[in-house]
Amino acid sequence: MNSTPITPLYLSSPAEPFPVHRIAKLPPTFARKPFMAALLATTMLLTQAQAALGPVETALVKTVGQNSQEQLATLEKLVNINSGSTNPAGVIAVGEVLKPEFEALGFEVKWHALPAEMRHAGSLVATRPDGSGKKILLIGHLDTVFSPASRFQRFIRSGDKASGPGVIDDKGGVVTLLHALKALHAEGLLKRSNIVVVLTGDEEQSAKPTSISRKALMDAAEGAEVALEFEFSLADDSAVVARRGIGEWLLRSSGTSAHSSTIFSPKVGVGAVFELAHMLDTMRTQLADIPGLTFNPGLIMGGSELEEDAENGRGTVTGRKTVVAQTALAHGDLRFIDGAQMASTQARMRGIVANSLAGAHSTIEFKDGIPAMADTAANRALLQQYHEVSEALGYGPVRAVPPTARGAADISFVADKIKANLAGLGPAGTGAHTESETIWLDSLPKATSRAAILIYRLLQD
């Protein structure tokens, strides 16, 4: 297909709200019914785009529109099942809803459980038994950041949007993936396709070691030429060609327990809390201006005794205002552009920690996390294809967001094994990881149509 090539520059302001009704001005009756509005808008756009879309592609978009109410119902059902990363039973329940959906499309579906001691759900993997040709890996996740104790538990629809735990991250992405495949199946296009779907059960808080918790994903990536990840999009016209990696660090400081009146004396020194504060502020002054790097102490405790419950993001601490703190802890993350930046930053942090204040001592520990997804020419070529699909649909251009605008995700575990990777293909919305998580409903059929046609074109290559 002839098309105008683009230079996929990064969006300058990826966090800015996007115009959710940019595609058409609709009558008030339809405006109150967003899925009818999306369907009508899609029909209008198809009329404009007939020259750009082939007959099969036009049929795919029509099917997506016809299935939009079913798609929304599935999304609501999934959102109403709590599937926090630390609730493996809920994660499995979400997977059990999806398992027959994929089986109906001709996939063989299998749970890859994790060892019981890891206390997380495993991954749901769907494969085509008759698959041949180009292997395409589709990635999503079943879990959310919201535990069963969270107040945020239900799907609530309000006009052209809906809120709920995981409604964009990543249950909206999962139903995008599913219904793109449903459209392809309806046109008989999945026969002998070599498509593998991996839906992980603890993307938000991956069990350690990741060599075990991500084994099913990494095994599925073997031989794949393309990976598409269905995390939510930041805006209606964005996708992701690169992601920062994320690591974990644990800083511990110790001091001499004594009466508070003796702090700073030669015998007592500064205590654990001042030592911890000194280390963190030194890191801030020496590392904060490194391009593309961030580090964040997300949890801090200090006192006479402490105990952290890292799995649930909380802890207990005891101490008195009249006693010099004996122990202190900071638990944080480190986000980096590439492995070289990660290694050099960790070395600098170790050097800082080696210089303790009087009467105190500190150590730092780094734990494995998620690697960076590199910005490559092949990724940008895949973005170009996605852009061409969007233009053919009449949805406008697609640009890459900078890696600093997106967190780490499961695709990063396999990106270095796969020639071309593209992420952020789910619907758009706001408030991910908060109790205001919201999906813009008209972005759901658009994301699904884009995905269905992109996969179709990849299968034809």
C-alpha cells in the first residue's frame, strides 16, 4: 500500500489529555451512548477510508463495531473480579473467564502455575496448534494493583467513560487483544496463524526471581518475529517503541541506640535516621540530573526496631522521641534507559553508601527487576506500519512517546529476543494505579480495529 512515511518523533507532552471526540461531531442521542457513537463514527470513517482499506480490512472493522457491546460486557465482568497481584485466586478467576473465549477461537490454552511459595498466580498462554509462518507474540496481564482490601472494586459507567480497577491497566488491553482476534477469526484469518498470547498474572508486582515468574513468557518468545503489548495508551495517537527498565533497591542504616541527649557525641554519633537521610540526600544531589534516570525512596522507616512487609507495601516500627534510632530503612525503585545506565548508577550508589557518617553504617542491596526495552529501527518500522493502519482508518497519525513517560512492562523481558516490538496498543484513559482509573470508551473500538488490521497485515507479510 502506498502511504506517506512519517518520522515517528516522540510526543512532546504525552501526559496531556487527548481529544476524545476528535473523530466526528455526533447527534446528542448518540453522544449519550458512547458505543453507538463509536460505531456510527467508525461507519462514517470507513466511508471516507474505503480507498485506503481493503475489503477484508473493512470487514474486520465492521465486526469490531458489531461486537462492541459484547466487548464492553466482558470488560465489565473482568473489572468486577478483584485480581490484585497478591490475590492469585482472583487472577486465576479472571483467566478462567478468558480461557473459553480463546478456545472458541481455536487456541489451545494452558495455565503455567508458579511454585506455591511464590504466592502469585502464573500465566495464561494460548497457542494455535496448527500455527505456521511468522510467529507473533501478543502480551497482556490479568492482575491489577488493587488488593481485595481496596475500596476500589467495581466497574462504573458514566456517559462516554467508565472507571474501575484495571479498566485500562490492563483489562481494557486484554479485551482489545481478545476482540481483535475475534474479528480475525470471524473472517477466517486465524487458520494456521502462528500467534501466541501470554497473559501474565503478576505484571504489577512480579514474583522473584523473574527467571521463574517470567519463564512462560520468555519460552513463548522463542522464535517470535514480532511482539505486540496491550498496555493502555497515554493518548489516542500514541504508541511505545522504548521503555525504561526498572530495578529495586533496599538501603539499610544502623546507629547506636542511646538517650537522645547524647546524639552527635563522639560515643553515639548521628544515629540511623540521620545516616539514612544523609545517604538519600547525597544520592539526590549526585544522581537527580542524569538524563532519563529516576530513583525514588517509596517507603522509609526508622526507629528502635522495624519490620517491613514488602509484599503488601507496609511495615511496623517502634521507637521513642527520647531514644536515638538504631535502625532505618528505605525501599525504592530505580528506572533507567538501558543496562549501562543501570550498572553505572548502581556503582555510584554503592560508592555513596560506603561513606557513612560518624557512629553509623549503611548497606544497599539491589534486586532484579525489569530490563529496558531498547529503541530500535525495527521497532520504529513497526510503529510506521501501525501509523499507516491508523491513517487508513481515518484516525490520524500515531507517534512514539518518550520512554521516560512509560513504566516498565512485561514486553521488556523479551524485547531483546524479538526483532520488532510495539507497546501501548490498548485503549486510552487516565488515572492508572489510582482509584480514579478511567477508560474513554470510544477509544476501545478504535484500539481494537487498529490492532486487528495491524495483525492482519503482519500475517500477510
